[in-house]
Amino acid sequence: MNNIKIALLGNMNNNFFSLCRYLRDYGFDAHLLLMKEMEHFLPENDTFDENYKKYTYQTLWHKYYFFDAKLKKIIEDDIKQYDFLIGCDWSPAYLNLIDKKLDIFIPYGGDMITHIYPASQLNFIKQIYRLATFKYPINPNRKVAQFQINGIKNSKLIILEKIINIESVFNELFINSRRIANSIPMVYDIFKNMNKQIVIEKFNFIVQENKIIFISQIRHCWVSSNTGDPNKGNDIIIKSFHNFLKTYPNKAVLILFRYGTDVACSEKLIDDLGIQNNITWFPLTDRKHLMYMIKHSDLCIGHLGYSVLSYGSSLEPILAKTPLVHNYKDAMKDSIYDYIYNGFHASNEQELTDVMIKVYNKDYDREKMTEDSYKWYYDQLVNRFINTVKTEIERKYS
């Protein structure tokens, strides 16, 4: 395996930076090729060292018109040194343009929706939202979309957990590529070998002044969800915390982040409930500092509006060894894992309020819950991913 050079194409949500580091930890010669990435998801926002510079390369593909004759040669030159290609985002389209196939396609979601369906088929408000928030273009061209579709169909393997809105795309486009319905280790364990002292003065003050800290780093989307984005259930979180404060009014704080279209709606709900003194807002925060805040909180609250097993905001607390509560039981029926992480389930106000009270009263075994979940992450995500890459390389070169 040591003589096989792996390229990971794209880095949405810093997913592939995490995968690249895990592959290198296990002895693979893995390299990260950045495309057009959002500032928030650049490697330097997910690590405290600069080792990534040795194996990270910024491509210029996005600076060219897709059908520019020069682009083909640039892509070919960038990937010719690599033996095994793992991609997300627009990488299926780029490789299809030069008649190459991805060895593994690992979509993050939007690359199978906004990259495929032309703007005319998407809700107009949703288009404006994505353009304004992510500064990443809705697919403007049916021809480009067809390259993306063909690139996905030609991928030798797709790794993606079953997610309702994505399953319909598989069915509509008759995507028959081999598939593993598993998640990936999309969050890197930055605490494992870290010696750096982290100081976030505002957060450290909160720790000193409060008896219990609830934190929710999910994007605010609960009013605008009718534009096509899934409902994250932020309103349920806020109302549940209000219920909690009726019984335990002192020394409790809920930390939220100014991220998403419905931040103003959440602020209004908080004001209407009169709990603004117990809410602390942070700006959109890079993951390396966010992980520190999660690690030193008492409970991390994920999506409540729909059921899903694994996503960045659910895996961050698992690696930080902080209890997690979110809506996941319905998603378990499609799980192919040997077992599931140990966490709290909630999908409504009453359930979440009960979990908050349980955590406050320490009516559970925190150490067992968090250690079980941490073990699950390595057993069922990291090790499975590493073994899948080994198997696919052997399949290709045997």
C-alpha cells in the first residue's frame, strides 16, 4: 500500500481533511487537493499545527470556465501523479470531463442536489439562500450537471449513509454504482496528541460562572426549512431550555452560534420567552476552537427536526467525549453498523427537557456513555473507512 498515492479531491465541511489525516495516520500516502472551498472549511481552521502544508495543494480548477479547453490539461496535470482518487463536491464532473473515474465518491449532500438539478428546478428562495450564505454557485448549466451525474454514475464506489432526501436522487437518476451505506470519520480527533493550551476567554468565563452548560452548534434553520433545507429543530432546543429554566433557573446557560438563515427568528423566540440572560451567542467558530467548547460543556444538542445518525455536529461531541442528544432512533432502522453509539434521543420539547434535567441531576453514567461512543467512532467509522480504502486499492491493483 505504501507505493500507492491517494488524492482526496475537495474539502467541504473539512470532511476530507479529516479523512486525509486518518489515512496518513494509518500509513497511507494521502494528499488533499482543495477546490473552491469556503473560508470556514480550510484546513487551518481544523488544526493547531501546520503539518497539513506538506500534503495539501490548492488547485485552480474553479477559476476556469468548465468548458475552457485549458481546464482539461490542468486537471490532468494535477492528478497524473495519483494512483487512487477519492472525491466529493464537483470532482465527479471534473473527472468526467477528462474521462476519468473516481475510485470512491463520498458526497456531502449538496453535490447530489444543487450540483445536479439546474436552478430552474430549485425553489428560488433556496437559491438565494445558498448564494448568500455559502457563496457557492447553484449549478447554472444543464450540461455541467450532466457531467456531474455521469461522474457520479461512473464512480466505482459510493460511501453514504441512507438519508431520505438523497435516496430519491439515487432512484430518480438510476445510480447503480456499488454503495456502502456507512458514514465516514468526518471529524478528526484533534485532542489525541495535542499539547497546546487553548484559551477562549469568553467561554472560559462562562465555565466559571455557570453550573451547567448546554451547547448547540447546529445551523439555525427552522422557519426557512420550507425552502428545501431540512428543519434542524432550533426552536425545540430553545423552548426546551425555557422549560428547564422553570425548574432550574440559576447558573444555567445555552450557547448558540450565529450561523444560518434563521438566527434572527431564534433571537426573537428567545426574547419572547424572556430567557435572553441565559443565552450566550458566539459567532461562526472554526472547528478547532469549537471542539474545545464542546469538550468543556455538559451536553451537546444536535438536530431534532429530523432523524439522522451521523453528521458533523453529532460526531464532534463524540470525539470530544461530551454527551450528545439528538433525533436518531428512526434512522437506526437503516443502519448497517454492528452497534450504535451511546447517546440521548430527543425529537420534541418534552424529551429534550427531560434529558436536560437528567444531565443536570447527573442521573446517568457520563463516563460510560462518552467512552462507549468514542470507541464506536473508531470501531465503526475510522476502522471501517480504512479497511474500505484498503479493499478498494486491492480490488484495483490485484
